[in-house]
Amino acid sequence: MPPFIKNYSRKNRGIDRMKPQSANNSSVESENVEREIFSILHTEWANSWGGQVQRVMLECSKLSALGYRVVIACQPGSPLLNHAREKGITAEEVRIRGQFDLRAIRDIYRLIRKYRITVVNTHSSRDNWVGSLAAKLARVPLLVRTRHHPVPISNNPLNFTHKLADGFIATGEAVRTGLITDNRIPADRVISIPTGVSLERFYPGIDSLPLKRELGIDPATKIVTIVARLGRGKRHDVFLEAASLIRNELADVKFVIVGDGAMQESIKQKISELDLSDVVIMTGHRSDIPEFMASSDVVVLTSDSEGVPQVLTQAMAMERPVVAAPIGAIPDLIEDGVTGLFADAGNARSFADKIVKLLRDDSLSRNIGRAARQHVLKHFTDDTMVEKTIAFYRYLAECKNPSRPFS
């Protein structure tokens, strides 16, 4: 947490006020007033169920559980819409066709008025355009943009909506640094808040035998797993090339690919080319990710570009050793040799060597897994994510108007 947020939280008991206190404590009344003041609209254009959308869902679930009014504006029929409604979170359909979609701007404007929104938090590029413009038209007190990826925002003069935001939430220090250095966002308006992991879902000791039986894998067989959207940037080709190398060194290892996406046929073709059909299992989309983590001896992420990927924090919370490249904000998560192992980005030989090292050394795997969970417990829980988010909203609101933040 940057010093300006730490100092603010200490002065105003920002994060402490999120914790249960005595009903006689005056801070309870203050907290209830704050919950009435913070009426939060999250906008999300994506029509998939990737890590970014899952973060939006997790954040909204936690905020709602804490008593804050939360509304989600998302695409009709999107996974986010369905998941939100299943969780009892208010979700409104807004079809966003492009950056200058006047109908979408109008629809979001109406939602702001309907729910008396005081905070608009945008996420993707397209919804940032329509959400930011609607927020300014409706004179919403606070506009925040969450930046999930380390890809720089264009500084083209026509790409101006990022300049409208009162503050930015970055999903990792690398993303925060890029916003400050590349886009010249003032440092005191950008905070790194990594995606938190739900400890209610991801914890050590989940029974993996039923899933292994379903997949037809012997309990004694080693399992190396990648959980990721089947997209070009996830580099499943590197995972498969590493699998081919590992098969030549170790017997009785299976490689599991969990996820779906546009690259499915290309990945199947690669499996055939490398003659890996007998050792690679593709599961498609699955919701039982904790069981897949529990069944894995090593969890791998071969991406070329990431923020703070949830799959790594989830695996680490379950004491699974992880292997990934030191790209994006992943170095915030992994201390090489302590909470995971680094491999060279795009280098199948490097990934294979690190995976084999863990498969051959049970003691090393256990030690890394335990250290990884402790690291997650300290820095990457969903409670920590939401506490920091609310503290940042509060900080930005008081910076705009110290006497009456939302006047």
C-alpha cells in the first residue's frame, strides 16, 4: 500500500473501520453512514469469464456482503450478468457496441440516476469510455478506473477518457508504475490493489481423488496443470512444448489444460503434432477449480503478459507450488525459490526444467507451497482487496472535498 494511503488510513482509521466493532462505538454509526454514501456502479464490457471479470464479481460480492450498495452494468447475456444475479447482486443489461455508443452512455446515465450512484468504477476500455462520459454528465462525485493489464494506455490526444478519472486502481505494481511513468498519472492518484483470493474456496486439504477418478488418472500419477483462457497470450504452445520435454525425462506424468477459448482447435493440433494425446487432457471450461488445484503437483502459467493472475494466487492459497515467468505483476506474487519458481518467458526448456525440479523434489514442493500460502494470507486475500478499495475511495473523496466529500 503506498504511503499516502497508509497515512490516510492511520489518520482516519480507514481500514480498521471495516472490522466489526461494538454497537456502542460511534464508529459504527460512521460506518453505516459511509455505506449509505458509497453507492457503487461497476461497469464491464467483456463478454467472457476470464480473470478480470471474475475479479469484478468477487469485489462486488464482498462489497455487497459488507453492506454497500453495488450495481453492475454489463453486456446482455454475459457470464457476469448471470453470475451476479445468481449471487443476488443487482446487475443491469447495457449493450456496449463501441467507445462512442450514445445509447450505452444514455443507459448508464439512467442507471446512475436510478440508483443514486456516487462512485463509478470502470474496468475495460470500451466501458471506460461510456461509463466515464455518463459519470461526468451525471456529475457523479467519484470516478475510478481499474487497470487490469500492463499494456500501456495510449497517450493519443483523442484517447482522453483516462484523464477524467479521479483515481486509478492497478492490479499490480508493474501496472501502477506504467500508469505513472507512461501516462503521467500523479502517483497519489494510483494505488496497486492485487486481486484477492477467496479463502472460503481455496484452501489446503480438498479431496482430489474424485476428480482424478473422473479424469481417469491414477492417484500415484504426477499432474501438471494450467488453468487459463485458451487465448494466444497464454502461450499454451510453450506449455505443450515443455510437456514434450518433460515426458522424455519423467514417466507417469499427466498434463491438464483447464479452460476454453478461441485457440482450442490450434491447441488440439499442437497436441497432435507433438504426439502428446496420451498424456494431455483438455477439460474445457470448469467451475471446480479448487479440485483441479488440489489434484495438481505443479500449477503452471506460461503467459507472455499478465497483471496479478488469479490462478497463481488460488494455487498458492492451496499450498500448490507454481511456475511462471517474471512478467507483469507476477514478481509481486513470487519470490523465486521461496514462494514459487521463475522460468524464462516463452522458453519451453526453462519451464520444463523448473517443473521437473519440483516433481523430483517433494520436500522443495512442500516448502514452497507452505511459504506461498503464507504470502497469500498476508497480502492477497479478498478481504484485503476490498478493504484497500474502500480506503482508496474514501481517500479520493476527501481529497476532492475534505469537508464534504460527496457534496
